Amino acid sequence: AQSVAQPEDQVNVAEGNPLTVKCTYSVSGNPYLFWYVQYPNRGLQFLLKYITGDNLVKGSYGFEAEFNKSQTSFHLKKPSALVSDSALYFCAVRDAGTYKYIFGTGTRLKVLA
Amino acid sequence: EAQVTQNPRYLITVTGKKLTVTCSQNMNHEYMSWYRQDPGLGLRQIYYSMNVEVTDKGDVPEGYKVSRKEKRNFPLILESPSPNQTSLYFCASSFSPTGGDQPQHFGDGTRLSIL
């Protein structure tokens, strides 16, 4: 069965410091991996995806994610955090053999000025 | 403007009173989906649709119905709502995932309270 784990409920980081939001996954076939961000009272917004190819994926707003097949991880990163990055972040996976999506429980990122 | 529109945004109702949450997209997307968001559980997929008249269950379909009679609309129906269906609901759409994969576009959510 597919699953996604976001082990941290909250991540705090100082403005200007690098940030990492962790995600690990389990699928039976090839994974399609996504990161979404949710601001208060809004729907989710797409940040980036990994389908195939380079393990380092670049996305919106300066975010990037590193796909690691051996560790089944897809951690979200940004070199320099902004206060405006504070939001709820979701990792999602789809097994290439199905059309069902599994989302993680979300990680609240708080960037401190 | 490309968007996914859900209505209503907020609803308080009582147990057993049938309700429908509408979802409409203007991007000609084939794939549409419903999710519920609950604290500590993240988003869970309720139903999805690959195209008109093609629907399938997600992980938490019990107590819900959907239909896809037109490409742009994908209503979520609660025939006999119960308090455990109190949640924040999101509709999403994307181009078909069969030819690779596409990000989903989400509506702004519907907050349902079932008393």
C-alpha cells in the first residue's frame, strides 16, 4: 500500500537560514512525488514534482526537493528562508500504477524574523 | 482566470439532512478529486474521476457519493451526513495523469459542520 510520512509536525527556522521539510514515502512501483503549500483559509498550491530524471527538482518560490530512491525520501529545501514562507506544507505521492493520491499529515513551517 | 470553485464555503447542518457540495473547474481538466482535511490526518482522498462518467473510490469513500455528468462539474453528495463527516473539504482538478503526471489545482475549501 502507498504511504507518506512527514515526521515533523512543525519546523522552526530563522529568516535567512536554510530550511528542510522532510518526507518519506512507500509505493510498490515508481513514485510520482509532489510538494504543496497551504496558506490560511486557502486551498493547496503546487510547489514542485518529481516524475523521473534529475534527483534535484527545482520549483516555485525558490524551493527545491531532493529525490533519494535508496532512502525513499523527497525532502523539501530552500537555501534562505523568508518569513512569508511560513505555511503548512504537504508531501504527496502517487504510485505510477494507480490514480489515487496519498498526502502526508503536513508540516507547519514557521520562519522567525 | 483558471480556477476551481467550490460552494458553499461554509455550511452548518444537522445529522441526516442530505447535502451537496458543488465543484466546478474552468480549465478543461479530465481528472477531478475530492479530499477531506482533518487535524493530524492531513488530506485524505474521498473519490476521484478520470473523466465524464468515470469515478473511483479513494481511501475514505464511506458515506459519500459523487457523479461526473459533465467534464467541468464534480459534486460531492452526503446522503445522510453524520458528525464524523465534520471536516474541511477540498476539490481539485488536473489534466489527465495517464500521460505522465500533472499537478492538481485546488479550490479554497468547504468547511462542513454536522451537528
